[in-house]
Amino acid sequence: MDIIAELTRIMTNIFILVMLFWMVFWDSELNNPVKKYWMPKMKPVFLWLGLTAEWKMFSPDPFLYNSWPILKIFLQDGGFFLWEPTQGTQLNFIQKIRYKKSHKFYHEVGKANASFYTKVDFITYILHKHGLNDQCAKVEVYRVHQNIRPFDKQSDAGTPRICKQLVYTYNPPKQSVL
């Protein structure tokens, strides 16, 4: 067997393993021991190679903010129920994969110009999931957003301000009594 071909195969496999390891732990929470202790040692190498892009940083139009919807469900008895997606830091690895799949949908629901049917279907799903169909008087959909700092400004003091904007109000259809 050709020694150069064997070395090339070994180096390729090592590179693939390192990249897979990097992708899994690069986007993990800050208190993860691997990210906390090992990643800072490897960061200069990966910065030099240009391998530090995050999922939210796609070109040519990278996201400048994180956004998510919050639903304030007003109940007929005068109370209210607040729904918002679970924060990523509270999810395990498998739940994070599922969350990333619904993240784009959350962006869509929070847009003021999103489809009426998308919003109504989402509201109906949340009402059904929490057993609030018969108790709902009104639902307000808010778009919550927070600016994303550039990668080189991540260590600046303070957390970016969170802003909330009302984008849609849903009034459930009145049920007729026969």
C-alpha cells in the first residue's frame, strides 16, 4: 500500500473528527466543561483557519438579532397565561437539535408581516396543547428581539437589551349556543 495514500487517509479522518467535535461543542452552552476549558485553547487555531462561523451567521445577510415569539393568552376569568419557547440553556443536546428546527418558524411567527394563517395555526396549536381552547378571551403575539454582538465584541460588559413589540392580536371566534 502506498504510504502517502495511507497518510492522506489518516489525516483526512483526523480532520473530520476534529471538525465534528468542534461543531458539536462550539454551539454548546458556556458551562459545558469541554467548551469552558478546551475550546479557549483551540480558538486561536480555528480563528486562523476561519472555522468559527456560527449557525446564525450565514452570508450574505447574517442575523443581527435573535428573536422569538411570546404569546400572552388572556383568559375569560380575567387571568392570563404567558407562553414562550424554552431557553436554549435549559435544553439537553437532543432537545437543542429539535429547537434549531423550530427556530426559523419562531422567527416567522414573530414577524408583523407573517402570514395570518401561520399565526392563527400556531396560536391554535398552543391553546390546544395547554388545554386553553374554551378559556381563551384574547391572545396577543409579541416579537421579542435582542441584538447579536459581533464575534470580536462578545466579551464586552453587559447583555444587549431585550425589546418587545406587539405584532398580532387574535380574538377567538365566538361559539354559538344552540
